[in-house]
Amino acid sequence: MALLCLCVSWVPTEAEPAVDAAKPDAPAVDTAAVDRVVAEWLASTGAPSASIAIVRDDRLAYAQAYGDARLNPKVPSTGATSYPIDSVSKEFTATAVLLLAEQGKLSLDDPMAKWFPELRAAAAVTLRQLLTHTSGIRDYWPQDFLTPEMTRPTTLAAIIDEWVQRPLDFEPGTDWQYSNTGYVLAGAVVEKVSGQPLFEFLSRYVFEPLRMTQVTEYSPTGAAARVAGGDAAGYTRHGLGPIVPAPKEGSGWLFGAASLVMRPTDLALWDLSLIDRSLLKAESYKSEFEPVVLKSGRTQDYALGLEVASVQGRLRIGHSGAGSGFLADNRLWPRERTAIVILTNNDWADPSDLTDRIAFIVLPPTPEEARVRQIFQAFQEGRVDRGLFSTVGNFYLTAAVLADMRSSLSPLGSPRLIQLEHEARRGGMTTRRWKILCPGARLEAIERSHPDGRIDEFMIAKRED
């Protein structure tokens, strides 16, 4: 498939931060490299469009839209195009609850019976358990397509009556299972306590203070009513079949679980507030970023509306989103003061893969990653820094081996991603398995190194997956 045409029109409005990577203190973003990997991802996946934003050190460092927001007739995606963020919306519902807690109107450990005394098994479930997916309340949407019920309109009361009133899947706090239903119920609590619709509450206390000026709620008819400069249309495909318009969720289903629509630049403003901890009190952020601990003592990499994990020693938070015709990925590295937002109007190609490739460009490598980058480039050039290798490693790397490395690896081009996939101990050494993606191939490298850092083995093979 030929590379898709890049549509990169983007003009910052007065209400959003301008891209300002030219300042001396602004971290540089290799925009050409970012554009290249996005174009390659669109071409390989067939996704109609992707719109991105990159945050570095208290500023929006880059924002760009690529491809088509609509296919028939073609409408290019621009920086003004809004996309559903689906389950990334959970970040905001959790924040609404935390804001009400700061106002002294509720506690995270309040049970549902306080507001919904008619509930049966779910009456003892707490707000914290709703927000951490440890409630046991049955998820109404585990499928990756629309069920017959979800194509029809529903109401908040109907979801509570049909899904929250069911027997729990497990005792609250003893297990972790993702539940959209839990976030619908959390949104209902926000409305009862605040006396306002959830979206109005978020607009007043989150969107307006953060100057997120183009946030709307999902509507089954809204996207069709606005074309140029409005919402992207969602697309799907069956197997490897043609790309077709995706069916729309019936009104009422998404609510506190997945209802928000915005531009990547709006979501970048939210990410800046998470990095700077500027919207909530310090104690709220402590709760928001703390992974949940189950009654068994097991820790789950999920906090309050945020996936929280340590990846190669780096704290990474955020959330992904998936709906009919749309996928989203919002990922932050708070200590590196970096965030990547990707919104796309397809539901078959996971944008987290693209996030990984952009992160490879914008994040400084860990010492282990930097060494692998150095070794791979050296192998492509048919040379090696023998000081990195042990006696055994240097024994293996003969002139013939290096010649084969150069002739086979050099044509593949510069790597788009080098990522640690597994680490273990064996024979007194650390064994690491690396994924290496190049334009011409998918590779795997096995590294075995001693405690002093000297490498016994660095073998590269074609990845078969």
C-alpha cells in the first residue's frame, strides 16, 4: 500500500498552547522522524487518519493531523478535528469524584447505598472500588463490537437496573475486572452529589480551568451533523475486508465510561495538568496515582481512572480508549515531563504501537536501551566496540560475523523501535530479549550480559510472530 497523503494543517487558537519547540529551553522533537513513523503506521494498518499531540516540559511541543477524518467524501483531518476518546474519559470521571471529595461532599470509601439504597449486592461497593475496577459489578460491554442492545438508546436508570442490580462477579476488593458499568455508576454519583449533569460539572471544574475549549459529549447524530472542521467519522473492517463506516453506539450507553470527544491538543492540556499536578490537591494526586492493592495483597497496575505501571524503571500513567470506529491512546511519563496523545478513527489498528514508536523518538533512552541502539547501529555498519563485550563475546564476533551483520542489517534502515520485552537471570548473567522494528523487517535480539555490564551474547534474528 502506498503511503497515505499527510494532511498536516494545524493552527493554534488563542485558547490553546502554541507549539514552541524553537525556544532554547524547549526539548527538541524530531518532527520529521515523527511524521515518518506516523505515515508508515497509517500505510501499514490502513487506518484512515491519526491526530497526535506531544507534550515536553510544560508545553505542547508538537501537534499534527494526518490522513482523512472522513472518507466519502474525503475530508482531511486537521488540528481542529475532534475524535471520541472513549475510555480515556474515565480519567475525567475519576477526577470529578476526587473534586467532590476535596469539596467535602463525599469520600472515596462511601458505599453506593448512600445514594442508591435500592441496590442489592452492589450497595456495599465503594466509590474507590468503582474507580479501580475492583467492585465486581458486571461489565456491560466486554465485546469488541456493538451488541444488539447497544445499538438502541438507553438511560442511566436502565443501565443501573439491568446491570448494577445483577449478582456481583466477585466479592468487592478481591479481584480486578474492567467494568464500564462501574464508571457509569460513578458518573451517576457525581450527578447526585453535585446536582449537575456530569458534563456540566466537568466543564466548570476541569475543562474551563484548563482551557480545554473544544470538548463535547458523544452523540449518535452529532458527527453526521458536522463535517468540515468538526468530528471525525468512525470506520471498521471485518477481517482484512474493505473499510466501512462503523455503527454508532446508542445514546446513553457511554456516559461516565466513554462519552467525551475532543482534539488531541485538548487532551494535551489535561496531560500537562497531570504532569504539573495543577488541578487537584496533593493528597488527591497521591490517591489518583496509587495502584490498587487487592485484599490478597496483590497489586494491580491500575489506580483511579489511570493505568499506572513502572516500565524499565520509568513511571508511566495514562489510559487507552476503544469504541465503535475509534481508538485512542493517552500516555504520560510524569518524571520525564512527557506525554503522547494519539486519536484515530479506526477500530482495528491499536495506536499504542504507534505511541511506542513516537516514544522511541522523543524519550531519552535508558542506559540499557542506549547501549542496544549503539550496538545495532555498529552492526549495521559492520563494526563493534569490543570494550562492550566479554572475552566470550569478542570470540563470537569475528570479521565474518560482522560482515554478515553489515550485509544483512544495513539495508533494513534505521530502527523505528527498540523495546525491551523480557528480562531474566541465567548462568550468572542477565538475559534480555529486545524487539527491534525496522522499515524492512521485524527483528529480535537476545542479549546476555555479566554483572559488570560486559556482554557475552548479542544475537539478532528475524522475528517470527
